[in-house]
Amino acid sequence: HGRWKGAIAAGGGITIGSEAANEVEEAKWKAMALRRACGWIDGTERKVPTRDIRTHSLTPELAVAAENNGSIRYEQSVAMTQPGVLLIDNLDSFTLNIAHSVAALGHDVTVIKARQRGQQWDDTTVLELLKSCEPTHIILGPGPGTPEDSPLTMTIARCAVSGKINTPVLGICLGHQAIGMADGMNLVRDSNGPIHGSPRACHHSQKNLFQSIESPASFTRYNSLCLTSNPNGILIETAHEAESETVMALRHPSLPVYGVQFHPESIGSKDGLHLLQNFLQVQADA
């Protein structure tokens, strides 16, 4: 009675590669100084965990020197009140990074959430949406799950691949997967396991999106699913991971439709902004 009671909390970030026992021990270690200060442990306890340290040598993405940054609008409803780039948000925080990257390149961006309740999407409703807002470019953003979880993204991808949309379209991560699936490619679990925030060397065509980018180039991946080749499809594979040969980029042979599995907006993607700039310079198909 009359005594103070206290608790010390400690934790950390959990990643795909985390091991539960190690995370618990690390949390205890983080709390050790405070526990010792409270007298809960004596100064002789030295259970400091030992770990192997691995580093990725990154060449950071170069900052953009834009004379006029674009604006960013977040629409709660499916509407677009200004011309510019339409960015489809598939419930992924990386969407904000993409929006800021595009705005830094001098383009206005409107972000629309793709997975809102009550939305029903088919070719007709998607084409009506695009007719009403007339975007200069469309970016299908990343997100959790599979493309089927986002009917808006999947429908735009199908319309783009089939030629019903003449606006330039770029799919990033899940958006890239949607474009591939629209052409009959299969989406499978990566045989190498999940890859989260890891820069990977990619061999590419050095054309179109990869114009003036050396091959191989390092781009950062955040995915556990990947597309498999479809010999009967029309899309052209334009980049593969150097080590695994996993498909990393696609393009339509005649339409301005592109997809990249990696995240060009990531600071670990040295030439990512260059790639985005190449896309934003693509004109609509007449």
C-alpha cells in the first residue's frame, strides 16, 4: 500500500525474416537499462544478444531538382477535380511515396482509394470514370493481397491491355501483377520466399521505361508473389532479376502500358525517379 507500481515496455519492428525468440530477447535487452535503474536486476546481468550483421551497400536515389513541384490531392470519393496523374491507392503506405515522387517531377497527382465499400467496377464504369476525369497518366499502385482484391485496379489493367484505354498506364508491384494477369500470366509465390525492402540487380532492355538506364540496375523489391511467363501472351518481358530470372518488368508491344514488380519510388532504387520520368514523358496513344 502506498507504493508506486511501474511497468517497462519494449518492442521493435517485425519483418518477414523475424524469428520470434530473437525478437523477445532483443526486447528484453532494450529494456535492460531501465530495469537496472529501477533495481529490478543487478549490474552483473549481461545477457546481451549476439547477431550476425549484414549490410546492403546502397547508392541512394538522386534527389529531383524540379522547378515547379506538382500538387497532390486525396479524393475520398471516386472523382478527379484536376487534370494530371491518376494514382490508384490499393491500401499501401508506399502510395504516398509514389505520389510525392511524381509531384516532385512536376506533375499534379490525384490519389483515389480503390477498395472502398459499395464500389462496383466493370469496363463500362471504369471507362466512364476515365472519361470524366481525363488523366494524363494512370499509375496502378502497390498493395497487400492479390490484384483480385482490387476490382478497380484489375479492371483498369484489363482495359489497358485490351486497348480500351489509350492513356499511358504504369503498374507498380500489385499493379504490375494486375497487368500481367490481364494478359493471362499466372501469379505464384516467389520460390525464393518473400523479399521485403531488398535491392536486387535487374537486367533490362535499356529501352522505353529503361531508356538511359544502365543494365543491370539495382531496384528495391517488396513482394512475396511474382508473375510467371506466358508464351501465349502479348506482353513483352523487359526486365528480369539477375540472380533468379524472376520477371521484373513488362510492356505492351504497341500500347503505352507498362508494369514493374519493384518499387521505383524507393530510396534503394537508384534510377527509380529516372524510370518514373521516362513513363511520365510517354504520350497517350492516339
